[in-house]
Amino acid sequence: MMDRRRFLGLAAAAATVGIAGCGPEGAGTVRLASGEIGGFYHAFGRKLAAAAERSGEVRIEPVTTAGSQANLTLLARGEVDAALALADSVGRSGEQVLALGRVYENYLQLAVRADSPIRTVADLRGARVNLGAEGSGAALTGSRILRAAGLDPMRDVDVAHRPLRESVAAVINGDADALLWAGGVPTTLLDVPDRMRLIDLGDFATPMRELFGPVYDRVEVPAAAYPGAAAVHTIGVTNLLLAAPTVSDAAAAAIVELLVWQADSLVPIEAAGTQFLDGRSLISTGPVPLHPGAAAVYRNWHG
């Protein structure tokens, strides 16, 4: 295992040359595209920024966004230095990105009103469905789920794209029939089970893998996640913490140090028990190569 004091000394020395960050605050600032207020990405971004402030090794500036696809666009344009994104969104536009780590798994949550007659994805035919905000990962994954269920998103479903808070209000008020959200469990804005109910998506994990690749897992939303609700199965999608190639090795290393050494403090309290950071899986970033600065830390940490 890497000696922490020795690493921090090396990182501090590198800082005299220039830690990284193309952000407007100057050297040492990494602008991180996170997600919507009320969502897991947004909460994680704030926690990571707080951990960075405590460490003093790098400054992280979270940027509120619509989600994965918007984050990748911002990263490709050079408007942010790092981004959170669902694994199935990465690489679709040919963007050149590097990974700092595999952080969490997002849970797809298809929610309807508690008294809704909708029980399955097939029941969404002719329904008004919010598939995540424009630019979110749910917007992409949601259309894939509909296709896996034999529904044409353009013809069989009345699809809209609204932010989470608006989507929840629309479903509860009867202005929409369902919403799809990709996030942590629980998501406090989803009023389950009092006014909303989750639809089981577990049967779609295998067809999703067959149709669109191996980034989809069958996972469980335990009953304890939303007290009073029944457990349901759904689809999990890996979250990646990404960085632009222009981020320096020292800045990338400082962020990975936070992931490795402060993992317990980086899980939003409401999601503790279903989400966690595991040092053994941080390096499992699939086809997205690790940033050299991140790889150096993992080599030292894993021995």
C-alpha cells in the first residue's frame, strides 16, 4: 500500500509546477460537471468538493447540469475538466476522455403514481412518460428500455424530457403517467411509497445487455430503501468519474487519493447501504482508459 505521507509530499512538490485544472479559478481548480439538484451526482459532487477542500491538495468546483450526456458535451468542449457520466453514455460522440475511477452504480427508477394502473413497462403504451431531462443519462437509457420492451419511443409513448423535480410534480398531479430517473437509492424527491410507486425493471437487464452491451446489471432496490415500499428489481448502470486529457497527473492523482482514502465520506447519507466506494472496483473502468495520474495511484495502492 502506498505511504500516504510520501504521496502527499510528491503531490505538493508537483503543485509548485502547476497542479492542473483548466478551470477559471486558475491552477489547482478542477471544474466537475455533476448533475441535477436533488440527484445523486449533485450530492456526490458537493461531497467530493468538500473532501478536496479538507485535503488542500486540489480544489474542485462542482457544476450543476442535466446529467451524463450534458456532462460529456461540456467535457468535450473544454468547459469543465472532469465529469460524472453513466457508462452507456460514454463514447457515443467520440469524445476523448480518461477515467479517474468507477465510482457508483446508478439505479434506474421507473415511478408512477401510487394509484396508477401501470404495472409493467408494456403498460406504458400510449402513456405520458418523462424520460429524464434533456442531456441526462436517463434520456438515453430510457429509450433503450422502451425498445427492449417492444415499444417505439417515437410512436408508442408520449415522451417528454423534464428535470426531476418537475417530473415528480407532473406525475403526482396527474399531468404525466410515469417518469424514469437514474440515480441513487433512495432519491428523496421520489415520494415512494406514499404518493409514488416503483415499477420492477429486473426482467430487462438481460435483453438490455444483449441489445446494447454489458454495462447493465440486474440489481435490487431493497424495501428498506423506501420504508413501507416493496422491494423491486431494476437495472444498474456503472458511473464513471472522467477527466479531460488536459488535467495534469498531479490533479488526477489528488482526486483519486480522495476516492481511495475518504471513500466513507463520499456517499450521500441517504444512499448509505446501497451505494459505496470500493477500492477494488475503482479501476474497473471498462474500455475507458485510466488517466496516467490515476493509474499511478492505483498501482501504488494495489501494490
